[in-house]
Amino acid sequence: MRLVKEISNPDCKITIFAWNNRYLIKLEQGFLEQTFKVEQWEISGDEDLDRIIDAEFVQQALIRFQEMGQAFYEARERSGL
């Protein structure tokens, strides 16, 4: 797996990897992570990734992080942990 780039963001860590003819867009916040896979042949280069990872994409990911955290919290509560 090759590190392509890291994108600076104050709310989550964004890292792009190249692996197995795909780009992996990985977003991390605390103990949660989201990974998106993009076939390398679907885009013309690394610059296209910058256009994909726009402010709206990141904002939607941050909302999903909140939902994921809430779902995990509720699951732990139901399990008695």
C-alpha cells in the first residue's frame, strides 16, 4: 500500500492510499473510520481525488461519524457494557 497524500482537515484525518489498482480514501475521527474505494481507471489522476473530496463530501462524512458514534453508544447501552 502506497501513501498518496494526506489532506489537512481540523475535524478528521484524511489519507489517500494507492493499493491493488484502487485509491483508498480513508477518513478517521477518534475510534471511527470510513474508507471509500475508487478504481484507478475511473479517474485521470490524483487531482481528481481533490475534486471528489470537497467540503460537502467531508461534511457528509462528519455527519456519518456522529451517526456511527451514536449507533455504537446505543449498541453498548443495549448490551449492558
